[in-house]
Amino acid sequence: MSSVIEQQINSLISEINNLKNAQSITENNVVNLLVRSELTVGIISAMIADGLIKKDGVVDYIKKANIDIPGYKETVEGAKSSIIKILDLVKNAE
């Protein structure tokens, strides 16, 4: 095998390893954000259930929140809708 081809192969192997590393970092970040989101929704749900905050106020805030992530409008709206559905299951304190 020629030296040029070996260099190209080694370069490609290095790029593949860099991509695998970047993917791993991204996956860890996604899991971290998912856990934080789940915990936050759980805490907000508990606060609603205990009467510390009003569900209607939280839902109104979520609906009005201007979260602009270019290229992800549908994903953002889906996330907001999912959180509202979860909060709709929470019983208000009486």
C-alpha cells in the first residue's frame, strides 16, 4: 500500500474517532438535559399539588414562552405541549 493511501486511511480513522467522541459528548449532554427537564417538571408538579404555585399560571407561562431555536420550531412546540399535558394530570391543592 502506498504511503499516500496509508495517510488517507489514518486521516479517515482519526476523523471517525473524532466523530465518535463528539457523538458521545452530545449523547451525554442530551441525557443530562433530559434528566434535568424531568426533575424540573416533577418539582413544578409537586409545587402545584402542594398549592405553592398555580397550575394556570405555569401553563400560561409555558404557552407564552418565546423559545426560538432555529430549525426546531416544531420540536419546541411539541415539548411545550408535552409539559402542558403532564401538568394537566396534576391535581391542584384544595
